[in-house]
Amino acid sequence: MNIQLIIVILLFVAAIFYVGRLVYKSLTAKKGCGTDCKCGVDFSKIEVPKADK
């Protein structure tokens, strides 16, 4: 087998693995919040200003 063909096959397999991993990660549910989305913030004590008419 030609060395160039082996390199191309290995790169192709690596690309398939990478894309499959990206798809799998985008479809699985996240266990927690790792970003600054404020999903754990308690907004019950925040006063909303009333509009004067």
C-alpha cells in the first residue's frame, strides 16, 4: 500500500471521528451550566418599576 494512501485514509477516519463527536455532543443533554447563562439566579427579590400613566 502506498504511504500517501495510508495518510489520506487516516486523515479521513480522523475527520469522520471529529464530525461524529461534534454531532454527538450537540445532541446530548448537558448536565450542568458551564456558561454565564444565569440559570441558577433567583429573580424573586428583584423589584420591577411600575410605569406611571
